[in-house]
Amino acid sequence: MILIDKDAWDKESSTLYSIKKQKKNGINGDRINFPKVFLLATHLSPNECDELKKNGVIDDILMKPFWLSVLVCSYRESLGIEKRQINRKKVSKLGNLLLQKRILVVDDNAVNRKVAEGVLQKYGATVTCVEGGRAALQMLKPPHNFDACFMDLQMPEMDGFEVTRQIRILENDVNEKIACGEASAEMFGDIFYWHIPILAMTADVTQASNEECKKCGMDGYVSKPFEEEQLYTAMARFFKPSSYVEAECLRFSTMASLAMEADLECNYLTRISCLGEAMLLRLV
Amino acid sequence: MDKVRLQREAAFIRSSLLDQGYLDEQFIQLEELQDNDNPNFVEEVVTLFYTDSARLIYNIDQALLSNPTDFTKLDDYMHQFKGSCSSIGAKKVKNECNGFGEYCEVQNYDGCFRTFQQIKQEYITLKKKLETYFQLLKEAAQIK
């Protein structure tokens, strides 16, 4: 493949001339075997993109900065390979997000517990499983060491909503005591404010569940069995990204806001957001 | 019997279970969780599934025999059973369970009863095939 920066493209040069010529000739002949030409740009409107692709020399335009996954996708597309989800090893998508995180799984179903544990362990988490609300309350009464909790909703003795409500009561109790000086944070592992992320696990993702989840103090929900992307989206909110990631996110959001200021069309913003997503996946 | 032949037979069972919709993507996810640290993960989960299902099926059978019928209980048991099926990727059985749920909602005893016989059939078929599958893998592993 040939990668050409837009600034270089705009300048006349003999190298560029021969690439353009050969590509054009190549088109008349064997299209597949000629190297793919990608233009790298930072700021182009969809119309400009279309114009540039019109003469057939450029196979695609990639916005800078871009990541390996974007390049791979574009290259595959240019080869006419259908867009298929590259099924990488489980580890790559969630990256290090769950590495060494201590997670509590609350589910009355033994099979579900085992599978949830298997999945989370594969991502590097340390998993504890309990069967029901009572055990969960024992585990999550501050102070404790858990980083997150996955809670089944439909359980016989105490459902997930009730368990969560009670956990929040325990936490609020402690938080108030610390705030008013009745207790010191040291007594509670040096944590001033207790709020463990609790995510509902539900086979039935309905609107009603979501409202109820929020009402009782849950932080979100994931489907059962786990779906990698959804798991990532849900967990990324809680686990602090590294400062490098934060810097990249800032760069990306600056790009996005510039685009919005320039009042560019929707599909350009979609491109940016896809790019942003690819960035984030790469970063974590 | 020779190792390769056993493995091929096992692979054939696996493919047909996936093609015929007895198993779905979730089963493949379980296979991907199996590694050197967890070499028998899939079989362990499936074995747990049999034990758990046996209990639930018994409970549902009993609940269907009691008079008056406690549809809430039936629904609870079925929800559990469906959840287990979902976790291991037992697609066909899980789909039959949906029908049962609907009959429960409208308190249609006959519908529940009939559907449950169907569910049990599908479950037994799946169980038999999976048992053969793991048996073949085990035999193959023992050779050489």
C-alpha cells in the first residue's frame, strides 16, 4: 500500500506524478494487484473526499491521527474483502480494563456463576461468586476490597434491586459518618466515599428494568450472557484510564469540537467518532 | 479406534449441533474461555448444566402435578432453566422455553404441559449428543 499525506498530494512532484499515472494505467488493467493508495488528511469535508476519490487513484482517505485497526479495515475494504468482525483473542478488546480488578458476581444460578466467572477471569479479573443477597451484603459492607459488582436481578430470596438498595443504605451510612467526623476514613480503608459500581445482569433488557435499576442505585446493566462490547462500554465508565489515554481522549474531543464548530456534515462526524472509538479500543 | 478418527467424529457432532441450531455462538464463547489454566472448562460448565437442569426439570414436573397450579413458581423455575440454557448456548431448548413462558402468563395449563414435554425432548437430545461429543474427545485424548 502507498500512504500519501494530503500536503504532499497537493504539491507537485515526480514521484507523485508517476504514482498517479501508474495507478490510472493499473485501473485499466489489473486493479487488484496494484498497490492501494491511501490519502492521509486531518481536515476534509465529505465533498472534498468524494472529489479526491473520483479519479480512481485514491482508494480511500484516512483521517489523521489514525490507528492500526482503522488502516487494517480500510485496506481490507479496498481489497474487496467483506467487512467481517475480526475475531481476535478475547483479551484484546477489553485490554487491561479488568486486569486485577476484584469483582463480585451475585447470581443464584450455578451455571451462570461459573460462566460469568470464566469470562471475567479471562480478562484478568479476580472473581468472587455468591449465591444471593445475604451473602452479597456481607461482602459489600464497607470496608471491602471489591472494585465492582455484577448483580443478577431475578433471585428468589431477595431480588437484585432490593440487594442494591440495601448496599447503598450501608454505604450512605458510612459516608455520612465520615463526612460528619463520627468516623474516620482510616477506619474504612482510607476511602472517604463509598460507592461500588453495581451493574445488573439481565437476560431481559427492557426499558422498565433500566428505570428501576437507576432508582435503586444501580450504575447500569449488562446483558446475560456477557457481550464483550457491552461489557467494555459498561466497565470503561468506572475504571480510570491512564493519563496517556486521557491525553488522547482530549485530542480526539478537540478534533470533534473543531469539526462541530466548522459545522461539518453528519457523516464526517460519524467518521470521527468511529475513529475515536478505534482509538479508544487501541488505547485500552 | 484411531485418534484422528475420534476427533473427526467429535468435530462432526459439534458442527451439526451448531448448524442445526442446538447450540449457538455462546457455546463457542465458552470454548474460547478454555485454555491451559482451565483445560476442561466447557465440559465442567456443561456437566453443571446437566445437574442444575435435572433439578429444575424435576421441580417443574412436580409443580405441574400439584393442584392448584402455581404459575408463578412454574415461571420462576422456567426462568432459571432458560437462564442456564442461555449461558451454555443451548439455543433450541432456550427457544422452546419462550413458549412455556407465554402459556404461564395466560395461565394455560395444557399449553404449559405440552410445551414442557417438547422442552424435555429437546433437552434430552442435546444432552445425549453432548455426552457423546465429550466422550469422543476424552477417548481421543487418551490415545498416544
